[in-house]
Amino acid sequence: MDRNELKERVIRAIEENKDKIMEAGRKIYKNPEFGYKEIETTKTVKEFFEKELNLEVEDKIAYTGCRARANKDKEGIKIAILGELDGISCKEHCDANSIGASHTCGHNVQIAGMLGAAVGLIKSGVIDELNGKIDFMATPAEEFIELAYRTKLKEEGHIKFFGGKQELIRRGAFDDVDISMMFHVLDTGDKKVLTGPVSNGFIGKEVTFIGKEAHAGSAPYEGINALNAAMLAINNVHAQRETFKESDRVRFHPIITKGGDIVNVVPADVKMESYVRARTISGMIDANMKVNRGLIAGAMAVGAQIEITEIPGYLPILRHDNMEEVLRGNLEYLGLTSDDIIEGGDFTGSFDFGDVSHLMPTLHPMFGGVTGALHTRGYKISDEEYAYLMPAKSLALTVVDLLYDNAKKGKEILENFKPAMTKEEYLKFMESNDKVIKA
């Protein structure tokens, strides 16, 4: 069958089911859950797969989350379409729930887009015409938050890594996947979509400064002020900023989560959290070494002790141009012009999809339909139909191109792809950043 005829069938199926797709997105938006707690959100996705698409679903793929497989008995390459389940903390948003959780990250739109792509491929019957397999994967814990909770899960043996896709890689969820794709939403102004983004990676840090308590009014000289150690440590890092290469786009943004116990006692237990971000893995390692040096020096200056817990963060997201070319063709097929498209994006934030991009060809466009910055009170879905349906159509049509004609295009991309690292190298690097430093 002609490729364009297949694409029209996909588009028609998405349009005919748009109310169900958007309602799934709205339902998730109204019930945000933090990472590795997405019980109800996983249930919503699982029920959609089962009731609307008659797919078998595997749940708890990474403590939470679920996956449905289509064309699982076919030979050939496998493509995974991903969506993220978790919300973010933004208590200032008008739709935040009682604990401050919201979907100001737009992950509810991602899930709806993933479900919409599945609808387009399956309800149209087009999936039967394609030569390859497709996994639809609802992934947990993209937002790197609630570190204490995730530490507890790790100690109990439920997870090893704090990021959902990291955990899925470790568990082998991507072992039989050849190509992965997903999207984010973004306020793109008067444009419609941003393609080919790159981003920073990061190493996570939990820091404890250990001093000695004393009466803060009558005998402060008998104590060791851990808060002063933390303040000096932050300033030490500031003093090194000129040593960070501009091209590495380094970011260090600490928060003090505990500044002491009571005002009348010299702080003896002060805690800090931060990320050390950079554009390259080598930049991450270099900046992290310098940050640790500054933190330790701050403690030493006042005679305090320090404990730095390093946490494996995310890798920089890589751009794969051959995948971008396929997407671009489908954006144009759907009526967008060069005036609607932002070519390339430079993000100093981080995505755990970056980890996947080091292992296989990936695609990660960012669609409009929202206004306001992500993670802020100003975020709003301004064009529901575009935000939910345009990504679904774009990813589904890209799958058609990759798997059409005996997956000719998909095979071509794989033949020309060289991973930045193997899974074994990836896990070794992650584990090297999982340590505690004491001084």
C-alpha cells in the first residue's frame, strides 16, 4: 500500500479518537503524582491500552510505569515511543494539588501524545502493514526530585537509579529496542515546534556539613559552625566559575535544605542539595571535581567535616540528524513550514532521555500549544488540540516512515549509527558517580 495512504489512515484514526486522547491527558493533568509514586497515572495508561487498543500491558516496569507491545510476534527492528508519568512540584500554580504537585512539566501531554500515536497506528490497522515492532512505554520519575524518598527506595532494593529511564536501561527494558522517540512541550512563541534540541547532563549531590553545637549567644567559640562552612563552600564554587569553559555551559545551583536546628545553637548539622550540570560528560567530570574541591575547602576552613553523596544524574541529550530529517518531512506533510519550526535548541536543563540518546538513535522534538515557562505558575495549555494531537500524528507518521517497505529507512539509520557508549560502559559510568566522599 502507498505510504501516504497509510499516513492518511493514521491521521484519520487520531482525529476520530481525539476526544478520548485529550480526555486521557486531562485526567492525568488533574491527578499529578511525583516520580516512583505514579500509581493512579500508571493505572490510567494501562486501562487505555487494554480497553481502547486491546493490548497486553506489563506494569511496574521500573517500580511504577507500564509498557504495551504491538507487533510483538513480527521480525525486524523495534521502535519505542515513550511518555513520562510524573509531575513536578510547583505549589504556586493554580492547578497544584494539596502537596504542591502539578503537571506544569507537560508530562500529561506526553502521555496523551504517546497514546494518540498508538491509536493512530493500531486503530487504523496501519500497524499490520509495517515491518517491525513497536513498544509504547510509560516511564516513571523523569523529574529528579524527592531525593530522600528515592534514597529510601534504593536502600530497600526497589531501585538503583533515581531517574526512571536510567532504571529502565539497567533492568533491560531497552535491550531489544533499536530506536526510541518521545517529545516535550514548550512555549515556542509564534512558532509551532522546536526540533533537534541538545541539553546538559548532570551529577546529583547531597552534602552534609558536620560541625559542633554550642550555645550561640554565650559560647559560640566552643562550637564549629556548619552553616558557615556551607556558605564558604558556595562562595568557593563561585570563585571557580571563570575556570569553567563557556562551551561546557556549567551550572551549579545549590539549595540548603537544613540550616541548623534552633537559632540559639551553633549549627552542627547543615544539609545541601545541588546538581553539577555541563554540556559534555568530560565537562561534567571536570566541573564536579572543582565543585567538590570548593565544598571540602569550605568545611576545612572552619574545622568542620563534610560528607558528599554523589548521585548518578542524567547524560546530555544528543541530536541524531538522520532521525531529525524523517521528523522534518512529516512536520511538512502535516502542513508546517520552515516559518513554523525552530531548528535546534540549546537547553542547560537536563532530560533522562539523554541517557537513551547515547545508546541508540533517538528523537526528542518540543511542541508548542502551551504558554509560560515549564515548572512555573505561568504555565498553561493554551491550545489543547494542537498540544495533544500534533505530536501524536508526528511521531506516528515518523514510525510509518521508519518501518515502511521492510523498514528500509529504519535499517539505514541503524547501519549508519554508532552508539556513544555501550550499555555496559553506560552502567560503569553511572556506578562511578554513585559514591560517598568524606573529609
